[in-house]
Amino acid sequence: MRTDIPDTLDNYRNQLHAAIERDLARGTRTGRMKRRALALSVPATAAAATAATVLLTAGGAAGPSLASAAIIRHVRAELTGPAGSILHESATVTLPDGSSMRFELWTRAGTGVYRVIKFGQEASLSDTKNEIYNPSTNTVTVSPLPPAIHQLEVSKGGDPAAELKRMVESGQATATPTTYNGTPAYKLSVNSSSDTLLNGTAYVARSDYHPLELDSAAHPGGKAVFSTYEYLPATPANDALLAVTSAHPGATVVNQP
């Protein structure tokens, strides 16, 4: 496609795109600095270098830039856990009214099996049953769960990382290098999705693309600040984290029909 950008600037931009792709894909901090210095050493005037930077960061009317797209691919990969692994995440969720709550989740990747702590309650869900823990009485109430109800419970969502993944997959996300509380990070923004619930701002670590914070545009003041985001191998000990009964082996179990 014909553009008004000089050929030399087009070449420079392509080289810089390639350097960023390599930078995101591999290497230590020192290695990244060396490769970036090599990429930037191609002949170009100061004006051309400034223009190329603008082209990479502005995004443009056509959508996210190639640099943003490369970052988004890595974020999407990090938010997709290895098959069979157990995602463990914890966050402090601030609601629009200013109140906050603890959120902690253990879920098997690719299934609707999980244990969650939120709104001061702890519950777990499997394919066949629902378990609710009452800490004041150290009691677990176990109820059978028909398949239709199981699907309804899974669809309720409420997982900040899942919200971030939906935001990234909207196809409209852009990424900008920044710092978050002193940590090198990328700021992800979605402001033009047709689904307003997907619009918002998030921060992920540059080192491993783990989520740091998710801010809601649809619910001003609402945010989730992550303290843990990890994938655990499927071992008997980790499997026990998925159910309330196994997480609280000393609790009294009450079975409901």
C-alpha cells in the first residue's frame, strides 16, 4: 500500500518493529539494551527517529500499532495457563463506593472447577457440587449441583484476570511503556470497544506480563490490585486447594439434599 512516508523512514520503522519483537520475546535486561542499541544504530536523522517513535506509539486510526500488538500477544499468552495447571491469583478489589474486599481464586485452567474467596465468603464449585465455608462455625455445607446450575455459576465471572483477558481480546487494546509503583510496566488501554464493560486501563509487569492492576471505566473508582498471579502444577497438594472441604479438612461437613 502506498503511503506518504519516505522509504528511509519506512525501513527504519520496520527495523525498529523487528527489534521490539525480539526484545519482547527473549533475553536479559542487558541483552535487551544491547539489541535495542544495535537496532537504533541504523542511519537516520533526528527528525526521522522522532517520527518513527510517534508512528510506533500513536496507534493510529487503523488500530493498535505493531509494537502494541506484540505486547498484547505476550499478555494474552501469560493469561492463558498451561493445560491442567491451577491458576492462583489474589487481589484487593476496591468497589466504586470506596469499600474494598479480598479476592483470592484457585481454578483449574480450561474448566469450571474453582475455589474463591470474595465478598467475605468462601465457596468452591466442581462439576457435581457446590461447597460453602462458614468460618464462624468451621462448617462446610455441601450441595449437589445440576449441570445447568453449574454452567450458570461459572458464567457469573467476577475474576479480575478474566476481565483483563476479555479486555485484551477485544482487539482494541494499546500498550504504552510506563512504571507502576516503581516497577517497569506496560499500561494497557481499551477505550473504543463496542462493549463498554471491556473498556478500561490495566498495568502488567514488563518482566513477565503478569497483571498488576485493572481499573474499570464502566464503574469509575472500581479497581483490582494484584498481589499474586501464578500457575501451579497439578499435584495432589495443589488439587486440594480447589475444594473447600479439602482446604479445611478439620471442618464439619453438612450434606444437603
